[in-house]
Amino acid sequence: MRKAAQKIRVLIAKPGLDGHDRGAKVVARALRDAGMEVIYAGLRQTPEMIAEAALQEDVDVVGLSILSGAHNALVPRVLELLHANGQENVKVFLGGIIPDDDADELKEIGVTEIYGPGTLTTTIVTQIREAIV
Amino acid sequence: MISVDDILAGDRLALSRLLSQIENDTPEGRAVLNKLYPHTGKAHLVGVTGAPGTGKSSLVNRLAHYYRHPPEDQRPKSVAIVAVDPTSPFSGGAILGDRVRMRDLSGDAGVFIRSMASRGSLGGLAISTSGLVQAFDAAGFEIVFIETVGAGQAEVDIARLAHTTLVIDVPGLGDDIQAIKAGILEIADILVVNKADRPGAEHTERALRGMLDLAHPVRRVFHHHGRLEVVSAPTTEASPKESFWSPPIQQTIATDGTGVSELGASIARHYQYLKKSGGLELRERARLQSELDDLLQATLLNRWQEAVPADKYQKVLADLVRRRMSPRQAVNELLDGVSL
């Protein structure tokens, strides 16, 4: 009997206070259409809320969308909490307006990939698949 | 490896990983669930169903909050929530968005929310939903909410799984003819008219009340053309022990919490009623029987599929398409000589 292939589970969340969630929704929809199970947590999440959701949902990937400029405060905290919960295997992807210098630093502390405006959704899908295998 | 002791001790990461194993129906998930089974049967399972957009998630959020912060004479209860959303029939993917409505519950160690995709199942739940519920039950959660996908008229699997089923209606969805149709309204132990601040809430409640009066007649005395008439309530044959629960209708506004404590009280009353009347055992028995039957079916199918070579199946299918064989004959041909 053909088993349903193990689904990639992704948490999409917007930490911090900016309200621009269109990008997060577009990515969520693209991942859905690529056959992934997307838990959409929505706007104004604290790092604690995101880590808790990642734990309860046993996700493979956390996708963060930040357009407020607060990424240097929020992203390290999310990574720290994921580690504290024993979820160091979870891959963290970041989208939004992230200056190049910051992007390098964030990748160094554990962010898998960072996407700016104009990124093709197919690129995101492919890179998530590659990161999970 | 996931250890049974970790689950019983309340390790949340172990529990979360177990839930994934159960969803993916892995041998490890099955093995742990077998060992956990003796620890189940303690939780109160509350089903929540209704059409898309009626406010199921928001209401579950409020109810969970009510159980965590109950009236002063009661102690808080731990709450697990299984929220099912539909899987796309085309891509196999899903957007699970119920958590968006449940942000008030975050940061509370007495609450565990798990979203799941229906993965092709059509009855409003996923195949592994009952497995997830068992895991939460064994892990010691006292109340387990099971939220179905947005349900239309016939997604009634929830009534077999839950002890207490809430059916959520909202003003403006249909008239009294919708209310007397078979299906989802019949499975309600408690009917909720959510968004009760909208126009037409009274009308919706009246239509539901009319439906209930037909289904649960009581003894009535009334005047008809000047004569005093008495109509006695018929006894029901289907479930004599459960015949005296008439579903209450509760108006709520999930966004501001109006009516939620009354709804919580109704849920508690229904559970007490089930325990006293013996209905709880009847329902448990029916639930386990349907689970056993489903599992038997799936297992037999599995074994048969392993026993029959793929080319034989293709050959019979080809014969069927060319009208050389009827579907029944094809089944006989495929079962011939297979020992299950």
C-alpha cells in the first residue's frame, strides 16, 4: 500500500509589530501548493509564542517574515528558544527587508536562508526541500 | 526513540514527536500508542463542529481559557486541542490556520494545541485524529477539544469520537428547513448560536428550537379548538438510556466571550449526565467498536495489497475496463486464493 509521503511541516509567523503580512501569506500559499503542511500563526508573535508553536506542532521548518527592521533583536531570540526546547534540528528561514551585513551575521548564528523582495517562490520551495533531506 | 515514561511524565517535546509519528502511522508511533492505551479513558473529549467561518476556533480559544481560569469554586483543568483543517486534494498540502485564533492560550503550560491536516479523509477528521486524542488522554490532559474541518451537512465522524459534541451555527445560514434536514444538527449534544450579536440570532435559535421539539418531544398540554388536548411524549427505542438529554441552545459571542461560561457549564452538565445515565459507557463502546472496525478494514486491505501482485491487479483492471468482467467478478477474481 502506498503510504502518504511524510509531509514537510512549516510554521509561518510574523514576529514583532509590523503588520505587513502579504509576503508571509504568499509564501504560505506557495508552500501549500508544493504539498507542504503550513501552520500559519499570523501577526504580532513574540519569539516565545513562535518557539512554543514550533514545539507543539513538531515542525521541520520555521519561516519568519520581518519588515520592521527588528530582525537583529527577534531572530537570535527565536533561535535561542528553539535550541533551549531541544529543537536544534529545526531549520529557520527568514524573509523581508534584511540588509546584507545583517544577513551574513544572521546566517552565521544559524539562519538557513534569507529572502528579500523579488525572490521566486519556487526558489524557496526548492531550498526548503533541500534543507530538510 | 520516544519513551512511554517521558510521555506519561509530561515531556512536551516527546509528546509532540509522538503525535507526528502517529500522524505518519509509523511502526514506532503504533508501538508507543499500544503501550499508552491502558492509560487512556480519563479525558473528557469535546467535539466542536460547524460550517467554515462560524467561529469554531475562536470559541475553542474562549472555552480553553474558561477551563484554565474557571469560576472560583472550581480548579483549572489542563486542555489539549486537536484542530483539523482540510488538505488540498490537488497538491496534498494544507494551510492550518486555527492557531491564529488561539493566541490567548500561548505561554500556558496547561494547554497544548496541535494542528493537523485532514490528509484526504472526508468525514471532517483525519484518519489519525483518534490516535492523537489517545496520546493527549494518556499524557494526562483532562479536557481534549477536537475541532473538525469546516463541516457542511454530513461530516458526522466527530460524534463517534467525542463524548460531548457542540455544533456551532450562526445567524443567517439557513431557514427552518435546513434545520430539520438529517446530518450534522442531529449529532449535537449542545447547539451553539455564535456571533449572537448579529441580526437574526433569535430567528436562528427559534429554528433550532423547532427542530429540537420535533426530535425530542415532551408531554404537552394545549388548547385546540376550545378543547384541552394532552400529547404524551413517546419513548425512544434507539437509545433508551440516553433519551432524556435535550440539547440546550446556547448563544455566544466568541470575540468578546459572551455566553462562554454558560456554555462551559452546559458542557459540564452533559458530562455529568452521561456519567449518571450510563451513556458514557455506551458511547465509549460505540466509539471503540467503530475504531476497531475501521482498523480491521484498513489492515485487511493492507494485507490483501501485499498479497496480490501488482500485475494481476492491472490485468483485472484492464478486463474491467474492456467490459470483460463486472466489478463484482473482478473483486472475486482478485480475492481468489488470497489468504488474509
